[in-house]
Amino acid sequence: MNDFVFCSPTRFVFGRGYIDQTGKELAKAGFGRVLIVFGQGSVVRLGLLARVEESLAAAGVSYVECGGVRPNPEVEWVRSAIETARAENVDGVLAVGGGSAIDAAKATAFGAPYDGDVWDFFVKKQPIGECLPIAVVLTIPAAGSEASSSCVISNDAESRKVGTNGDVFRPKLAIMDPEVTFTLPAYQTAAGVTDMIAHICERYFSGEGPVPVTDNLACAIVRALMEVAPRVMEDPEDYDARANIMWAGMLAHNDLCGCGRSAVPTARAGGWESHAIEHELSAHYPQVAHGAGLAVILPAWMRYVWRANPEPFLAFAADVFGIEPVDEDLAPRDEAVADAVEAAIDELQAFFVSMGMPKSLGEFGVSPDCIDSLLETLEKSKGAEFGGFRKLTMEDARAIYASAF
């Protein structure tokens, strides 16, 4: 087990009806006037925003609305929200929604005290300093942003999608009410589950380890997700299944599943290769849901790199799917290992597809002609080489993209 630093300061308030306790919890946490950040309509149509605002008013917490965050949130929206936060003199930011709303809220919270352009933080021109306190009412379990040190923002003018990390913007409070997820469309639910599994895999296949305690936690969460997700597809109001998915999304991305696997104690475990490759896809094509893109890219990356170190893939195959190489008396070792690893990757992708996720990039309406433009911005974001499990060049990335069509 490698040295590590683990930070998880978020207070979680989890259970039925807790959305109506938002105001009480924010007041208890010291919020007095908040900027409410939300998406493009569902929290309004479903009455969730009204319930949150009613609870805020009852608790004496004043608020200013700032809606319209799109999937793959864009930096121009964030810049506008920062101006609103400053003008309204808020003392905190409240996200009501999923990963997009939360990431937009995070960028607003650390952009508001900064004199320069918030994009500076994403292109590493400036380290993040001050940050307004952040609270979350989670309505879409997926990104795990309700407790993570991650924030990802797109820049349409540059066709880029870039993340930054920092414990300073981990949310102070997360309200998690599984009942509010009953109305989530099946596709959105499936994309969220895919993203959770990808968050775990990025850490598990870090090139470091094994770490038995951490690895067993990681594989157990993947197994649990694969067990409960089909139940939600059958019955969207299965509370226990929804609750387990919501909690798994947080556990998948608060760094618990990477403890002891990082090469640098203060850094997140893993090279995040699949996320980097997918981010370019959804940066160039914002209509592509991040989780849906990962459903295609993650298996393609796995198939491309596993031979660099088969052992963690064999462990994952055994622990998640019960797949092990056949006896050496029946087949040569190399052939048996390849069959086991490829079978496990096939099983993972088949699970994604069974939930309605795409199997190829062509299903998004894009063609291999787009690869050159994806590589151009990928190199700007990650450099000529990137990765943890195995260093990837731009030609490696090209091969992964091409194999995904």
C-alpha cells in the first residue's frame, strides 16, 4: 500500500424526504445567502426547486436563482454566474442537480473571489485559492461531484473540456434524497451508473497496487451497481435500488476507492486515460452524455492496454465476474489469460449495453473523420504523453478512438 492523503469533509444528509430539510441544514452549516445553481428545467418542472426554496425561506436563508446550466457546463455560463454571485453578495453556492450543476457551482464558488478569469484555473495558469462554501442537493447520481475534489468545465470557443482538482472546493454539505431520482429517465440513470463504474476503474487500473482493502471495496461497489441497476430499469421507484445507486456514486469518486494506489500521496490515484479520451468527444460534441461516451471508450481503452500488466485485469475479472483462466493443462497460459481478460471486458461492455448504453462511437452520429480534431485538443490538455497504467501517445489515442467505431 502506497502512502496517501485522504480528505472527505462533506456532511451527508441521506434519506427519504430530506430535500425538504435543505434550508434547515444550510442554516445549521452557516449559510445565510446562497446562489442556487441548477440546470435547464427538470428541477423546475418536477417541483424540486420549489421545495428547496420553500425550505430555505422557512429557515431564513435567502437566495438568488441562477439556472440554465447545460450538460457539459460551459465557461461562459460560469463567468456570468460569477458576476451574479459578486453582485448579489452571496456567502455560499447551492447546486440543485447532478454533476453538471455541481461542477458549475464549484467553478462559480472558486471563481467569485478571484480577480482574473476563472478559465485560468483550468489551464493551470493560477492555483485555486479562496472558495465560497458549497452545498449540494443531489438529483442525478452519476458524477460523484457531491463529495469529490474534481471540477470539469467546457470551453466551446476552444473545443476543450478540462478538469481541475482541489480539496478546497469539496462541498461542505450534500443533501441526498433517493426519492427525487424516481423520475430519472432510464438513459440518464444508465449513463450515471456507467460513469460510477468508470470512476472506480480509473483508480483500480492505476498501475499501482494491489491494495487488498481498497481493491475489495472497489470491486464490491461495482458488483453492487451491476446488481441494483437492472432493478431500477424494471421499477424506477425501487427505493432501495435507487438509494444504493446514489450512495455508490459518491463512494466511487470521493477517493476512497483509490487509497493506497496513488504514486504521489497528495494526488488522485490513476492516470484517468478513459476520462481524458472521452472528454474530447463530449467537448467537441456536447450532446454526448459523458457516461454514454465512457460506455464506449472505457472498454476500448481496456482492450488496448491490458497486456502491459495483465494481473490487475485478471483480479478484476475474478472478483467482479468470477472469471478465471482455464487450467494450464487445457490451454497455454498466455492464451488462457487473454481469454479471461477479454471475456471480462466483454461482460462489462455487455452490461453497459444491456442498460441501453451505446457500443460504438458511430451511434453518436460521429465518424472516424473526427479523430484528428479530437487528438488536437487532447494533446493541448494532456501533452504528447499521458496516462498511469501505461503511457499513451497521440498515436495510441488514435488507435483507441478508431477501435471504438
